[in-house]
Amino acid sequence: MSRTKLARVALAAALLFCSGAQAQLFRAYLSSYGSDANPCTLQAPCRLLPAAIAAVASNGEIWMLDSANYNTATVNVDRSVSILAIPGVVGSIVALNGGPAVSITLGGLVVAFRNVVLAPVAGATPGTDGIAMTGASSLVIEDSVIFGLPGNGISVAGQGELTVVRSTIRNGAGLAISLSGGARATISDSHILQYGGLYAQSNGASNVTTASISDSVISGASGAAVEARAVGQNPLARVAVTRSTIEGSAVALKATSNGNRNRLALITFSGSTIAGNATSWHQSGIGASIVTLGNNHITDNDSFVGTTTSTSLQ
Amino acid sequence: MNPRQFARYASIAALLMASNAQAQLFRAYLSGSGNDGNACTLQAPCRLLPAALSAVADGGEVWMLDSANYNTSTVSVGKSVSILAIPGAVGSVVALNGGPAVSITVPGLTVALRNVVIGPVASMAPGTNGVEISADSSLVIEGSLIVNLVGSGVVANGAADVRLVNTTVRNNGEWALRATDGVAGTVSKSQLVGNTLGGVRAEGLTGAAITNVSVTDSLISGGDTGVQATTQASGATARVVVTRSTIDRAGTAMVSDSNGSGAPSIVVSGSMITENATGWNISGSGAAIRTLQNNQITDNGAGSGTLTTNALM
């Protein structure tokens, strides 16, 4: 075998088998029949997420190969990684024993979840949130389901960035998405059902907390489906909604500030349907605004609080 | 269909196609347990894409039967072919060692990638872009993920047609789609998220070609720029048309610029442009951004230059 051919074969072996007892893997594998004593390769997958995270290289991937639950306690993600269940399987991550299913406390990471299910464990000591991120990292959730949790579906506190695409957050007791302290979020092509809605709070120190919601449905929110709230010193909380439906909720749109014109809470919405809510909008506090672009379908709601303002489409 | 039925039908199909040991396959198969010494049939699948591409007939298909990585270097596609992972499998193609994951340099081809994942190999010498196409060929990417690359998701030059449908391109180091000098591009129902330089760049750098990209029902989030049309050559036209889409959290949502030559333009309708550090930037002779007056353009930093308004028809 020539040296070139040998090198090619060696590279193929590295890619195909992710071997190397010491080297970290570009792709780590999990399976219901795996063992955490294994090296997390395709041939010898691990069983639980912490073992796979320890084995994978920064910016690598973790594949869940078959339908199973892949944690027994809070999963602390400490490196940039994409965690995905292969299509057709259910990659379950549970919240239990008073903690979130997933915790991200470090800054500077890029973490993605794709085709996973975050859920509680019936009969076990309840957990809290689905994903709790406090570090200034980037979190992407695609094609996933978060349901039934006693806490928030996703909580981002601080300067983190959240993107939720083609996902469902439903049937929980807290907030579907909680943003605070300068978090920024993009929600697209997703459903929030029978949960607490999206809450963007700017809580002082001049921080700016923002979210945009596109092509999504928020239905049956127990509180406000979309809320921007400003408290503290010179904060700004802002949410933009477009091409979306908010229905069957206690309050569809809520912007509140605690009485100072430097505390700005703003919701702007266009091309959306706001229907069948107990309260269509709730605007209170002199720094709070709810702005319509004049092209929304607002109908069959029971009441409203405060006023809306309008601005022009461009 | 159970595996036995599937194998029976595949055998019948193979017979109907009058296959023999030498004939190229109308459908070549890959598997994580395959071997490139095999014939790339369903019963004896190959392991890597180059072997399957050699085995398949022009206009045929390559099926990835299970979840695995299917290349060890740039995959050069030299014939019309559809490459797909069967539903339920992750068909991985990686970019490494200074090259793209997939390269198309031959004109006249029709190439489709469906349900594939294109990414880097962490801890190995990085590659460049996800897919490069530099010929007058057609490329369709459907239901796929292009992620975490050093370069761009898709780089197209010349008279190529590129279509991204139901595809996510995110966290790459440059653009999600970079289209240059005559490319016709379509992005539909796709998510271009967190790409460092931005979402879509249509550019006319040399000659008088028309580069045109439409973005429909899609999300562009993060990065330095949402969409950009730029020209640097006399007679060059670069256009981006954005419809029913959202651009947020970018440095500048829309950039139309020239160095004094050519005509770059962006048209936006039915879209939301929000939470960008700068709403738009229009600079250079001939540059324009036109709005159909039905957009939510709010909560951005001040734009530079004047938007042109057109009426809906």
C-alpha cells in the first residue's frame, strides 16, 4: 500500500470510526444499548449525555441513535456542540429533582439541539425548566418539543442569544420562553400551546431584552402570550410579532413599565391575528407601548387595557 | 414496506434496467456498513460517496441507507444525480482539509441533495464551504442542514441555478448563500441563522451578468448582514428580492452598494425587518432598496440612504 493510500485509509478510519482512545471525537454517539464506559463511538456508543459531552470535541456533534432517554440529572453543556436525535427517533432529555433538563452557564458557546424532546418524569421529583441558559452563549433549538414542565420551557437570563425554529413548547406551568437581562431571541415557525407565553423583561442597568416572533402560533397562554416588561434603571424590553396568531389566551399582548418614561416596554405587531383572548392588549405605564402596523386581524377578544398606537407599514 | 419487499422491488427494478456487472446503476446505495469494493447495490452497498458516484448512471440516484458520514474529502460531482439520505437517517457529508464538502464544476448537470447534513470535522484540519458550484449547472438542496463551516454554506459562481428549500444554514463562518456573477438563486422556507458574514449576498464582480436571488417565506437572523446586493463591474446587476420573510438581529438588515459601477438592488415586501443594528445601507451609484410599503420595518438602528417606495400591484 502506498503512503498516499495508507494516509487516505487512515483518514477514512478516523472519520468512519471516530477512534482514538484519548482524542476527542468530532462526533460522539449515544444509544439505549450504550454504556458510559464505552468511547462513545458508533461501534461502542455511550448511554448518557454527560459522557458524550465529555467525549466530544468543541464544535462537534452528539447523535442519539435510537429512541430513549439520555440523562438522569441536569445536563451541563460546557462546550460548543450540536446535540441531535437522528430523524425517526425520539431523543428524550428530562428535567427532574429540582433542576432543569439542560444548563448552560458558560459564555461564548454555540449550542444546538435538533429533534429532541424535553419533558418531565411523571412520578419523580419534579424538575424546573427545559433549558436554562445564563451564559452569554448562542442557543439554537430546531424541530424539537418541550412540554409538561413545571418551570419555564426555555429561560435565558443575561446576554445570551436564543433561536427557536420549527419547534413546539406546550402544556407547561411556567413561561414558555423567559428572557431577561439583555437576552435576544428569534422565534420562527413554532408553536407555543397551553403554556405561559413569551416574557421579555429588561430589569435594569440599561440592558436591552428583545425578541422577534414570526410565522408562529401562541394559543392558550395562561398569562400573557407575549409580554414586554421594563423595570429598574433605563431598561428596554421589546418584542416584534409578524405573520402570527395569538388566540385563546388570558392576555394576547402585554407591555408594562413601572411608571418611568425611561423604562421602555414595546410590542410591535403586523400581519397577525389576535382573536378569542380574554384581553387583547394590556398597556400600562408611561414607557409602555403596543404598536400596530394597521394590518392585523384583532377580533372576538373580550376586553383590553390601555391603548394601542399605530405606525405605518413601509 | 418491509426489507424483504424492498429488496424484491429493488431486484425487479434492477432487472428491468437490464443491469449487469459493467452497467451503471440507476440507483447506487451507501451504508455505514458498506464497502467501496462492493457494487453499490442494495445487497452490497458502498461506503463512500465517490464510489457511489462512479457507480451510478447519469441522472440516477444515490441513497444513503443509514446514519453515517459518507466522505473523507471533497466530493466532486461530475454527473447529474440526486443524493439523498432516506427519511430517518442522517446522511453526513463533511468539509475538511481546506476544501468544500461538495464541488460541482461541470456544466449542464442537475444535482440534488436531499436530507443531508453538511458540517465540519471538529478537531481536524478545517474545510471551506459546504457546496461550491462554479458551472452552468442546477443545484437543489432540500430538507438539509449546513452548519458550523469555516466558510459559506453555499458558494455559487457563474450561470449556476441554486435553490435552497426547507433547509437550515446556520453558524457558518461566512455567508449562508453567496451568489456571484450570473447566478440565479432561490431560498424558500429556509432558515439562515447565525452565519457570521450574513444570510444572502448577490454580487456582480466582473462583467455584465445578472445575479438574482429571491428569498421567500424564510428567516434570516444574526450575522453582519441580512441580505446584500453589491456590484463592482460596469453593466453588472445584482438583485435580491425578499418576500414574506423575517430579517432580525443582523448588523445591517439590507445592504445595497456599488463601487460606482453596476446596479445593485433589493426589493422587500410582506416582511419584518426588526432588531437589526442598522436597518439598511444604500451606497454607491445605482444602488437601491425598494419597499412595497407592506413591511414591518421597526426597532432597527437608523438606515443610511433613502428607501424607494413602489406600489403593490
